Amino acid sequence: MSTLLAIIVANTPLNKIYQYIFSGVNLIGEFNLHMIINDFLMAIFFLLAGCEIKHEVLHGHLSTVKKATFPVMSACGGVIIPACIYFLFNHNTKFVGGIGIPISTDIAFAVGIFMLLKNKLEPSLKIFLLSLAVVDDLISILVIGTFYSSNLSVKWIIGSLIIVCILAYMNKKLKISDSYPYLLLGLVLWYFVYRSGIHSTISGVLLAIVIPAKSYGGRKPLLERLQEKIAPICNFFILPLFAFSNTAIKLGVKINYAELGTMVHGIIVGLVVGKPLGIMSFSYIGTKLHIIEKPENCSWISLLQVAMLAGIGFTMSIFVAEIAFVSNAQLIDTAKISILLAAVLSASLTYITTLVKPLFHKKPQFKHAHALIGKLR
């Protein structure tokens, strides 16, 4: 709903007011509302995602080495293959810098579509999709920090690592189980990571790593209590606000396919085809080599459905596009439309597979015919 509303606003006279509210006024220092949402509020979402992954690693679907490496190896395939596809289309063009666009999965939208189709998809694969999307985004952040940033500060990076060590000491040695000391120091960590030049949302994941998962003093583990507190905030406030502030795509933009066709094809084919191809091929090879372990009671067709959802790059891909083609409105608008089309195609293909999936589970009727012929003989 937030995305639909943003697209409507972007294509009406209200767009000027929209742009002014989100980008035209600095509210805190150099931060306008758009930056506060993307750099600060999304760090809270990444904290929630990190807590959920940590819980699964300790107690759930990712609790063994083979199970834990399954989404990681799959995510690597879902990054490498789309990047290669984009490079093949654009290696001799000025658009090659957009190679990071098709490597991401939008956690919010992919999981949202999953929940809409939850009665038709394998429920246990929700954690796999969440894990896959988080790994994708972490890789994307590393790519941004490595290839799209020239202002990394070593002193702030070292400072961030020191804060993480202090948080770990609070957990392991001091056994502090109250949330406020971690959250207050987490704010300091966020500031240090932001100043380091690395995308600040990674601070949420770093904080989740050091949150206590054990019960101290008979209380429920802080990891679980924190999830319960911030999940409603993320689901009903942060994610809708993030979607509304980042998906104002102008549909009336004219694309010069003669000039921009290779970029459009690289993005769409990379996301719609490259994502599931990379995830499926790497996961299949990994299981055959006994490097990783496929989730129990999960068919390959069920995994393919989730792999297709991973082609919904959307907000993270849009974010990378804005960095890759900074100051070039034509390329950014073209990339946004390509990303939107890829998201619609990926979601549609996933839905189509839910309709044809039952055909794979029907018992073939020719066996009965074969038995009848045998009796006649």
C-alpha cells in the first residue's frame, strides 16, 4: 500500500511537496527525513532481522553448520550470477558501474509477498528467505563500501570495532540483561559506523550479534524480549515509511532503448533470471557435494518459488542505483523502472508456480493403464 501510494504521488502534482518533505529540509544537522529513514530507522530493522537470524542459528533452522551454510551459499550464487549477467550486457558500456543493482533482495517486499502466498508456499522456507535476503543485503553493503565509496575512515572503523568489543564484554563477562545499556551503546555504534563511510544499517546487524541469547536471573533472554519490542515498530511503522519514501517512481519517464537497452536488460534479466538461477545452481551443487544441507521436507520446486521471490530487489536495488548513477536522473529513473518491472515479474512468476506446483505431486495415471494391459496379456 505504501509503495502504491508513493507511485501515485510521484506521478501527480503532489510530487513537489513529497520531494520537499523528504529531501528539501534538514531536520537534524545534515540529515533530512529521507536520510533519517534510510540511515537510522532501517538500522533498527536490520537489528530485528539480525536478532531473528541469531535465534535461528542458536535454536532453529540454522542450528547446524550445514543448515546455516545453506542460505549463505545460496545467497552467494544469487549475487554472483546476476552480477555476471549484468556485466555481460554492459561490460563495454558506461553503465557497468551499475553491476551492484541486481544483486540485492528486498527483505520487506520479498517476505511480504511470501506472507501473501503463505498458504501456497513451504512455511519453513520463510527463515531461509529472510536469511538469504539479509546475506544479500550485507553483501550489497560490502559492495557499496568497497566499490561505491571512496571516503572510508579507518579511525571510525576501528572505533566501531571497539564498541562491538565493549558490547560483547557486557554480554559475556558482565552478563548484563537489560536492554537500555545495549541500545544506548548501540546508538554510539550507529554513529561510529555512519562516520566510517560504511552504510550505517550494518550497525544493527553488529548489535544483534552481541545481544545476550541466554537467560540471566530467571528472565526471558534479552534477544527474545528485544524482538518482541521492536517487531511491531518495524512492521507497522518503519517498513511502510521506508517503502513510501523510497519508491516514488515516475512511470511517465521515456526510456531510450537504443541507448539504455543494455542496462535495462542487465537489471531485469539479472534479477528475474539470474537470482533464481544463481540460488538454485549453487544450492544444488552444494548439496550434491555435501557441503550444505537442504531443509527437511523441502522440495526443489518449493525452493525455486522462494528463489524467484529473491528477484524482488526493489528498495535496496534502487538505493544502489542512486549511488551508482549519482547526479544522472535519466539513468536513475530508467534503473528504477527496470527494478519495478523485475519485481512485478518475479512476484508473478512465483504465483504462477504455485498454480502449477500441484501437477508435480499428482500420481501418474499411466501406471493403472499399464497394470490393465498386463492383465489382458
